[in-house]
Amino acid sequence: MAKVTQRRKENVEGDFFVDDTCIDCDTCRWIAPEIFTRQGDKSAVYSQPATAKERQHSLQALLSCPTSSIGTINKPQDIRQIQQSFPLLIDDNVYYCGYHSEKSYGAASYFIQRFEGNILIDSPRFNTPLVTQLEKMGGVKYLYLTHQDDVADHQLFRDHFNCDRILHQNEIKRQTENVEIKLDITEPWTLAQDLLIIPTPGHSKGHTVLLYKNKFLFTGDHLAWSNKIQKLVGFRDYCWYSWQKVIESTEKLTQYNFEWILPGHGRRYQASPSEMQRQLSIGIDWMKENTTKNS
């Protein structure tokens, strides 16, 4: 819980604040960009919510903060209503889970509601209000994990929903050695008619991404929109295996059509398939020219 005594001096006066436990994960800044900004090396409130929508976004950011670094002076009486707003619809039957986990350094998680069985993409915090909502939506059949960094509370979700976890063999660590489906692939693998798992080594050796309905690409820590340079990029300073492989894996994604990039870290991006291909090309060129800078 955020502490008023640790409130950052960079916050404007008012009810909402960020304290100094912030880890600069960017979550609040893209959930409620009208309220939160980066000041120094952490987030801060630069404008207090003035409308119902701004308050909703602010409280959604508060609930999603992985370190509970966002607080309010006055206890929010509408917090239960905001809890029930998760998961948030993105498009079609694809949702954003909120409730980021510090174990994944604040990575975003997603949920696909399918008649054939629902899929959770990477692990959010195991939080009772979120779990209750997922139960109402049909539970979880698969917990697909893009890579070893963003597994968070995977075991708790497995225990509760009896879901099958999916992770590449090269990403298996002690805490994931009992996952149900261990992928040993170097080529795309079909999970279902509308679901394709694509190997994207680079950030880590066994990183994969998930393509759903040739429209949604869940990219984990492989690819995201950089708000700073306004391009699709990988993350050079957070590349644990091979930067050259990051570039090569991104080049392979030009073989597919999709309209959404939904990352674990970094910003989402939506465009027509043709514009997406154009932005991929621009991003690949940028990555080739910038081999030592963080995106």
C-alpha cells in the first residue's frame, strides 16, 4: 500500500499520489496518461482526475501497479466497481487483465475468451477480484507463457483453474519445471486453428509469441511500440540472449498479417495490416542501425 509519508515531491497536490517505491514500469502512464507522467526516474501525478473517466483510469492504474506505489489520501469508495471492470476489453474477445505483478517487473497480461477454451497470456497477480471475473467468463484452459521472465503467479493459476501451462523448453527454470506443455520447436506450432505459436529467440533463447486470428500478436518482451521514439522496436538493453536474433525474429514476423501488437512491456500498437508491415520495416531498420541503445 502506498504511503503518504513516502509521497514523491514531484506529485501535484491532491488526492492521488505516487510514492517512492515506484519501479518506473510505465504501467500507470499508459493506463492513465492524462494523470501520470515520468518525473526523474519514476512516475508521478501531474494532473489530478477531473472527470469520472479520469478517475476510473486513475483507479485502474492504482489496482494495476505491481508495487502498490499509487495511493489516495481519501479511501476510494468506488474501488469495488473499478475492480469489477477488469479484465478490460481491448477488441473482439481479447482483454487486458490489469493487476501487474512485481515478479514480472510489471509486465502486462492478456485474456482471450474462446468457445473452445479461454487462454491467459502471461501471468498477472493472482488477485481474488480478477480471478472471480475470470471464473465468470469461463475460467482458463491454457496459460500461455511467452518466456521465463513473465511467469509470476503461474502456479496459483494452475492450481485454481487446472489449466495447462505452455512454455518453451529453453525457458524452463526450477519454478516452471512442472509445466504441462513444454515446447521444443524452432518453427511455428499450431495450438488451435486460430492460434499459432511463433518462435522468436532473442530477448531469451526460447522466447515465443502468439498470433490469434491473424489479428492479435501477443509479443511478450520481444516487440513493442516505443512511445519515446514512436517506432516498433525490441529492447537492446534488456536482451539476455542475442540482439541479432531479436532482429532476425522480427524480420520473420513480416510473413504474417496482424493488426494488434500486445506486449508485456512497452506500449500496444494497432494499425491496418499494411501499415503494420510498414512500421515493422521501419522498426527493423532502426534496430539494425542502433545496436547499443535501449529502445
